[in-house]
Amino acid sequence: MMGGTSAVNSVSLRFLTLDEIQEFAWLVRNYKGDTDLIQGRRTVDAKSILGIYSLNIQEQMELLVHNGDFEQLRIQIGKFIR
């Protein structure tokens, strides 16, 4: 497969409540790009609330944004970037 490489953007996130996770999942589900959450060796689709709940929600995780308008998403999820 040929083609250019695309930059992957990332930010560190931490959630303080279950309500924050639900709000984050709603925001990311409406985002048009591809996103993943990584914690340790686990990677889940950031648009899947069940995937998010499978992680240790009390610990930091990294959001990878593979495409789309990263800066717009970053503004929307700003309160979770900790």
C-alpha cells in the first residue's frame, strides 16, 4: 500500500466521575475522525462507552486522534485534559 503518512495527535486524559466519561463519549461519538484510547497495553475505540469502561477509569489514559479536526476536538474535550 502506498501513500503518505498522516500525523497522529494525542492528549492525556483523566476522568473524575462517570458523568464525565458519558459526556466525553458523547462528544467523541459526534467527532468525524477516528479516535482510540490507550492505557498501558490496552487500546479501545474512544467512541465506545463500553470500551472506555473496560479501562481503569481512575487512571490517566491517552487519546489518539488519527484524522479530522484535532484542534476542534481538543477544545471540546478540554476539561478532561489533565
